[in-house]
Amino acid sequence: MRESFRSAGQRVMVGFEGHAASADVRRLIRDFGAGGVILFARNVDAPEQVAELVRELQAIARDAGHALPLLIAVDQEGGRVARLRSPWTLWPPLRAVGRSESAETARQMGEALALELKACGIGCDFAPVVDVDTNPSNPVIGDRSFGDDPERVGRFGAAMIRGLQEAGVIACAKHFPGHGDTDVDSHLALPTVDHSRSRLEDVELRPFRMAIEAGVATIMTAHVLVRDLDDELPATLSPVVIDELLRRKMKFEGVIVSDDLEMKAVADRWPYRESALLAAQAGCDLLPVCKSPDAQVEAIESLVRGVESEAIRFKAMEAACGRTRRLKERFLLPYRDPSPREARAAAGVGERLALAEQIASRAGTRV
């Protein structure tokens, strides 16, 4: 494998179809150096199966000469966005958590999530959502948010981050710089945010600042056009939003993850080779491309060509790969393959089921 492909591949996270490693994902890991895999409901059947799938994926990476384990990620927020369902613990949405008496509840839920995921070999949870739910017409955030008060969202988000990461699973605050006050789903089209910078500072950005103070390891971007920051490019592709604001002004030193580049807010406007290049130039370290093998190859090849043509500075590529490497070293080493037996034993433990029911009952909702 060419070293340029290995470096570029480490910046791309891929998804695939099926309960076992597909030929496409094998090729992406082996021949293109893909350093991360995201799992969806389409990949999940039972705890033992997920553990075996992770073992299979990691073996492919080892055999291909990867220096570090794959970063295996999932969206396990609770509520309607949960890829692992029964027999794993079914959690109420974060809105119910935000209505509880104490942020300690969010920390306990984060710890519980981590214990179930880690037992399956999943090292990263793309949670919590720290968008502030200020728009009742929002079709994509809603009850995925802790609520409409930025201070409360920040406190509960920081607590969940601590719970996840203290139990050994990477947390991710999303969707920067805020997807809460939109009325368009970025899976389908490009939303816009027209608030002033002062309003953004007071509401949308406050929970992200609190997440950074809590030591969150990763932050995910939003495919949202925030006109007062950049009136041409959505946040994911904007150096003004990602490099200048998040990296330099807010001093976030962790890994910046783009939202899926196959979402229509981006994919309908830019071909994958262009969106991958723009996201990397903006300052995103890790680029999920969640479904199409052709799009995944196109994204990796675009990063390779970007470095070779100097559209991506070599030092910037080194810095991004270094952040991803340190993330893996911190959370994935020493590496041990997951045990199917332990994965089953960790799923839906009584005390976790009781916590989920307690959160739901306090909020007057159901799991």
C-alpha cells in the first residue's frame, strides 16, 4: 500500500452493508488504508455477532499492516437514534435525560452506554447531541437534544461526555456550530442559520465550549450554512467555522469529525472528491462516508491527490493524522479483541435497564 493512501485512508471512516465484513469494506481497509468503520442497524443482529464482526474487521486491519486498531464507531444516543436495540439497554431520548433532577443522571447513562459498547469492541459513540432545541419545527434534532436551555444542554452534555470517556469510550459533541434552530433536515437539503454572532455565542456555541472544558475527545460538524460566519460554505466545508472558530478561537485540540459526506446537504452540491478535499482543507480530521464504496474510494483518492498537488499542505495532513493516531492510542490501546460471551453478558444488565426506566418515568415518557 502506498504511504500516501495509508495516511489518507486513516482520515476516512467507512460504512458497509451486512452482518459480516463485506468484500468492499475488506478492500477499503486492506488496499486503501481506511482507518475507521461506522456501524449502523444494518450491521447489527446480536451482541455475539457484533463482537465477532469487530474481531473480523480488526483482523483484516492487522493483516493489512495497520499500525493501530480500527476506530469502530456507532450512533448510540438513546431514543430514536440507537443502532443497538434489544437485548441492549433501550434508552429514552436525551430530552428525557435533560428533564431529570441532576446532570449526574447523564453521567451515569454515558457510563452505561460505554460499558455496553466497549464489551462489543466499539470504541467511539457519536454522542451526545449538544444542539440546543430552540425550534419546534426542527425535523431532525427535537428530542435528541437535552432541551432548549443552552446552560442545561451544556451541563448535561459535559456530564455524559465524562461518563462515556471515563469508562473508556470516545465521546463526540455534535453538531457544530449548532443544528438546533433549523427547519430543514441536512440529510435531505442544506439548512441555514441566520442568527447574529452574539446570539450564536450565547446559545449555540455555549454547550460546545462546555464540552471542550469537559475534555471531549471529538466534535462532529454540521452541514449547516451559518450566514454570519460564512455565507458561502456550510460549516463542514468552511475554514472560517472549523479552523478559525473551533480550532483556533475555541482552542479545541481533539479530533474534528465531519458529518457523513453522503448527506444531501453536501452531496447534492459537491461531488465526493470535492467535498472530501474541502472538508480536509477546512480542518476536519476524520471524514465519514457511510454507504457507497465508490464514494469512499473517491474521498480517499481525493485526499491523496490533494497532498500530491499541495491543495492540502503536507503539515496539515501530518497534523490531522497525528490527532487521529493519538486518539486511538489513548482509547484503543492496549487492544484486546472483544469476547462474544462478554458482549452478551454486558447487554441489558438489570441496573442499566432500571436506570433507563427511572429516567423515562421522571420525564413522564416511555423507553
